[in-house]
Amino acid sequence: MANCLVAQSGGPTAVINASLAGVIRANQLNPLYDHVFGGLHGIEGTLEGNLCDLTYLSGRDIEVLKQTPSSALGTCRYKFSEEADFQRLINVMDANNIDTMFYIGGNGSMSTVSTMATWAAEHGVSKRFIGIPKTVDNDLGIMDHCPGFASAAKVACEITHATRMDYDAYTRPEVFVLETMGRDAGWLAASTFMTGDVDLLVLPEVDFRRSIFLEQVRAKMEQQGSCYVVISEGARWYDGTYLSANGKAADGLGHAMLGGTAGRLKSMIVEAGIAPRCVVQDLSRVARSSNFAMSLVDFEEAYDLGVCAHMRSFDPTFTGKVVGILRGATEDGGYNAEFFACDAAQVANYVKRFPTEWILPNYQGITQEAMDYFRPLIQGEPKLICENGIPVTLKPFNRR
Amino acid sequence: MANCLVAQSGGPTAVINASLAGVIRANQLNPLYDHVFGGLHGIEGTLEGNLCDLTYLSGRDIEVLKQTPSSALGTCRYKFSEEADFQRLINVMDANNIDTMFYIGGNGSMSTVSTMATWAAEHGVSKRFIGIPKTVDNDLGIMDHCPGFASAAKVACEITHATRMDYDAYTRPEVFVLETMGRDAGWLAASTFMTGDVDLLVLPEVDFRRSIFLEQVRAKMEQQGSCYVVISEGARWYDGTYLSANGKAADGLGHAMLGGTAGRLKSMIVEAGIAPRCVVQDLSRVARSSNFAMSLVDFEEAYDLGVCAHMRSFDPTFTGKVVGILRGATEDGGYNAEFFACDAAQVANYVKRFPTEWILPNYQGITQEAMDYFRPLIQGEPKLICENGIPVTLKPFNRR
């Protein structure tokens, strides 16, 4: 029998470790593989042969791993596309008798899964590559939603509500701007509209028009003396440039480094004389990695998808695939997750943007249909194991 | 029989409404007053006669009020010191047959309580003024700690841990800087050291020395390839100026408007060439008003102090007082809150700073004694009433 490898990639989420826990636990229930190895720091460490053995993690550690936020194996921003890298990966797998790799990640990782599966088939290499989705951006195609998104949305909603109440406690004239992550898709920012606390919503899916936006802020301030704005970091002008971009900094993959979009709005609002003050709150990583407001639905689905990927890999032809969730319904019309798999190529490198037909004009928010989409995803709270007042977490494998 | 008045002042907290709920509930259990009125927007709205009747709040609404963050009555930043204001307040109380005012607030509000009680005595006015403490800054004297602080500390600790894990998932060289509230006292920033995740801690209690700080950042980066810094917004140079101050903006009370302290550190670190990148996370209002990571100890103590203030007011001579908590011990040496009252004058306008004997040199954090002080305060999680995935809150009285 052979071994399998699991690695994590891209930005961490609150539940990416629940998917990892699912793979490990599934192999304890049905040991399709002799060993479950973890690749440290995604493809970057894996290519260096930096692996750890996860096979015998105790039941308690698996429970704690499930509630541990961020990537317990470490992650990377490594551009994996060179022929030389492909061969290096195969060599590492050969050296450790690994025939199957599970890769937990977003569109880029699903591209890696697809590319490697194709490459292996073309080169007569009997290795398999299977994708498990995660992203707080919720921008993967085909599937209904992505693990990691709902917990980030729930944190964002809770903070939106708390900061709105804080804002409303005052009488002084000021505008409040909350910035969320979301480089190319506005799902996370849009989800905050569920709270009923958001007056204006700025998404990357709609070209930003300064004059129209400022007119709306002014109108809200005049009508109600307050204006609470949520903006996605990826908001952009009609020519595609980000509101926040300074045209210089970029991460390892050539993506513009965002953040500061809310600050840009603040300058516009204050310069236009609409309010003397504008408070900015940048959620940034707080939303994506906080485990204290996880969605139970998200938590369980992420774990189940890890189990699902492992179980389906019992079929030797299962490669170049990604598992995912479609939205079904219970008999009484309630939300129900249906698990499926499709070719990773269908998901790879495609950004599913927030539907424009769900966006109200003039930054007024989203439709009821959009809220009906979001609502079931943030339900329930997992019972976290706490010690000394803080949820217990597993020491990351990449730091041991 | 006469009525009583409750008002809230200063920055909101996660549990300031629990104290309000305590006063209301206590009067239902023992109706010392015919009506419990709420003053909207602290002294500011109260002077305008903007009151609401809280006497008959339902049991369910009281439970929801307890878990509602921010100031449900609204708050203010109003400088209350003019003789004319004193008389206006008495007039509003007279007009509503109010003989006792409970004021929930920080040092400034305790000053108001003390001033008004003295003024009433000197002018033969039979009105009473009683303080109930709250502040996330934890800087009130005499008492062991203030309601509101522990929940803010717990949120700050949880976010520290989550963002540290997120930060640790990466291999790229960067420094992380988390900024917390705390204008003059470093309690909140210091509390994050409990997590074991903080490498360097910058508090307002120690003059900031750029060269020493940067040397420590450099050493951490060289030793472990990472450096996680927590800084209080109130950090200052040896001459007393804030790191963040731009010398211009000020709030209604003449306090410098802080925020941006972490950004200042980022510039220093990047300019010194210690790391090419520095990630900044400003907690700001997220820590003070979030109810999803409340401390059960804080939650219950805040409520109990509301009840305590109401109960002790059965003594007609009880005026110019503030209730509070001292630290006692259980038989087995565990934490135990002991309730007491003292003259508000002893607490008024005095800032209890974080003890310098609890601060390790060179930004290395805090002593074990300090952690032993913090630890019991953040224990436990109240079971929140949730609907649609979000904790239910009461619509603020100032927005009805």
C-alpha cells in the first residue's frame, strides 16, 4: 500500500484545518493509505521534502485541529508552473511512497491539481491529485459556496453589527467605513448586508463612481445623521485599477497588495465636506482567521469535504478532481448540502464574481435573493474546547 | 415615591448594557423607585430632557439587553462642569420626579457623580448621584478592575492568537503589528501577552525608545524569522507626545485623537530595513464592542454591579459613591469578586496606569504576576441568544 500527502495553500481560513482533520480522520476510519503525510508550507515546502506524519493524530488532537484557525501545515504564495517543479514534486512523492496528493486551496491550487493530473497522465506517472476547496473569497466556480467563506462572513457580520451599535451610540456627525477582504469578488463584503446595519455597500463588481457614491453618503447623512459603509478591498475604478492600489507593491504572485481602500473613501468623504470625521475599521485578517465566531454549517462542511475527498479516492481513477458542495433542500425546503466532485479544470483559475443581478443600484446593497443565499450558511456555533478562557488550538506543524 | 435615572457615558463596552440591565432588574425585584428612566446620550441628552422609561422591560428584553454591546442609551463626549449645567440637570430631575441618578462611566463620569453630589449637598438639594464603573481601559483607581475591560481583553486575546497563527502560516519575512485601544494605560495591550503569541509589547507606561525597540525587532527576526508586536494606541515618546499624534485633531474633550500608532511602527521597521513588509492590524472598536467573545466573569460582574448600585441606594445617605469590585479569594485560593463602594471622588479623574513593576525591560512583555492578575478575568463564555446565526441585540433606546 502507498501513502498520501495533504497540503494547504493560499490565505488561511478558520476551517481549512477542519478539512485537513477530515482527511486524517477518514484514513483512521478506513486506512486506504499507510501514512497520511502533511506537506509543510504548501507546494513550497513540499518541493523541499518538508513533510510531517499525521497518520496517528489522537482523537483529541483531531478535535482541536478542527477548531484551530489558520493553516496548521503552513501555507505559501508560490507560483507552481515550471516543468522542473512538476518533476521535483513527483520525486518527493516517489521518495516517500506517496501516490495521492490532496491539495486544500483556492483557484490557483485547483489549477495545480488539474495541471499535475494532466501532466502525470501524459508522462505515464501513476500519481493522483485531488482538490479540496477553501477560500474566504467564495469565488470558486461550479460549487454553491466554499468552505471558509461562511465563517469569515459570520465574523464580518458580527463585527459589522457590533461596530454599527458602537457608532450609533454617538451623536457627533461622522461616517463609518468598514473594509473587508475580497480582491476580485465582493461576496464577503456583500454578506455583511444581512445584518441590516449597512447603509451603503461598495463591491468590486460595480465600477466605482465617486460622484454617485458621495451623493449617496451625503443623502444618508442628511436623512438620518449617520452613514455606515462597507467596502471590499477590491473596489475599483471603471478602468479596472483598485481604489487602494499604489501601483507598486505586489505579492509573490504579482497580485496588487490591497488594503487601505477604506482610507481612500475617508479622504473623499472628508475632502468633500460631507462629514468632519470618518472612522475607518479594516477587518483584514481578523475576518478570515478568527475561530471564535465560526459558522457551525461551515465548520462541519469543511470537515465533511476532507472526509469526502479521502473516501472518493478509493476509486483509483479519481484524479484531477475537486470535491465540493451544491445546494440541495430538505423536504420542508430548508438548506441541505449535497456533496459532489467535478474536474478541477472546471474550477481552476476562474473567479466567480458576486452576481450583478443581486446588486442594488447606487450602492444600496443586495437583493433579498442574495440574502436568502447567505443566510443558511452562517447558522450555528460549534462548541469550542476552551482552556483559560481562550479556544484551544493545536501547535502548527510547520512550527514544531 | 420618586423615580430614578440611569445614563451611560464615554466609550461603549461589550457589557455596559449588562450594568444597565442590572439596575432595571433590581428595581423589578425590589421597586425602590416608581420608574427607572434612561437618559439618552449620557448627560448631553439628559440635559435636554431626553428620557425613556425602562421600568417595565420584559424578562426576555432584559436578557437580550445584557448581551447587547455598545451603549443602548447612547453616549456622549460632553464636558459637564458649568454651574449652569448643574442647575439644568436638577431641573430635568425635578420635572420627572427623579431623586437618584445612576451614572455608568469612566473617570470623567465618576467626577461628575462626585461634583454633583457635593454641589447638591452644598445647595441643599436632595438629589443623589451614584456611579457604576465601566471602561475597557481598566484605568479606574481603588477597584481591582473595571467591567468592560475583561471582555475587551478576551476579544483582543482571541484576535491576537488567530492573527498570530495566520502570520505564522507564511514563510515570507515580515513583521506583524497589532494596535489596541488604551490612551493612557496599557492594560488592554498588556493583556494580549497572556496568549504566549506576543514577541514585543509597547505600552504607554514606558517611554518609547526607537533604537532599543528596533534592535529588539531585528533580534527577533534574526532568531526566529518572525516578530509579532502589540502596541497600545497611547504609546509615547519621552517628552509625552504620542507616537501617533499629528498635533491637530482632538475630540470634544480636548483628548488627542489616536490611532495609527501601529502604522508609525511599520514605517520605522521598513525604513530601518529590518523587514521588507510589515502587516498592521488595528483592533480599534472591534475589541471594545464585540459581544461574540465576552468574558462570562465580566458579563456577570457588570450585571451584578448594576444590581449592587440599585440595592445600596436603599440607604438614603448613599450618594457621591461608586460601586466596584475588589479581588477576594475562594477557600481553595481561586478568584472571587468582592463588591464594595467608595467615594466617587477617590476614583474621579485619576488614571490607574499599568504597574511598571509588572513590565519586563526592552519590550519583552509582562511578568507572571501580571498574567496571574489577568487570567481569572477572561474565564468563561456566556451562552448568547442567537437568531439567524447572529447574537440577538436590543434596538438601542436612542434610536427608537
